[in-house]
Amino acid sequence: MAIAVVVIGIAGMIVTSIADSTGGATTFGIITAIAGLCLLVATAASAPPSLSDPEVQALIAELAAAGADEQKLWALAEKCRGRVHGGRTQAPAR
């Protein structure tokens, strides 16, 4: 929702600027800034996935049953847990 408001807000700023309506452009700018801040806060406040999540545990059990080393799977899951946040994957450290 916030992304849509930001996109519409940018379009609104452009249109109202072309129409020489500084008040309209300012209003769209403020609304866009607030939506952007909401998006930033929502992303920062979301928690990384938990290793106790039943879906994670079931997937690790399934892979272990297929022959993968369970200890290595848990180690991998722990490493990945810190890299995935807010639905986005962070670049690996080099």
C-alpha cells in the first residue's frame, strides 16, 4: 500500500508542478514522504525468520531425511537467518 502511495505521490508531484500548483505539489510531496517513512519503519520493524518456525523445522527434517547432514543444515539456517530480513536477502559478507 505504501509503495502505491509513493508512486502515486510522485506522479502527483510531477503533474501539479507542470500545472504550476505549488500547493498541490507540496501536498503530494508531504504525503509521499510520510508513506516512504511508513515503508521504512515497517521494513525495519519486521523480525527475521525464527529457526523455531515449524515450516523451517519441517524443511530441515525433510532435507535430512533425504540424506543431507542435519547439523550442517542447522548451521546454514543460522547463518541465513541473519541475512534475510523484511523479505529481502542481504548480500553475503566478503
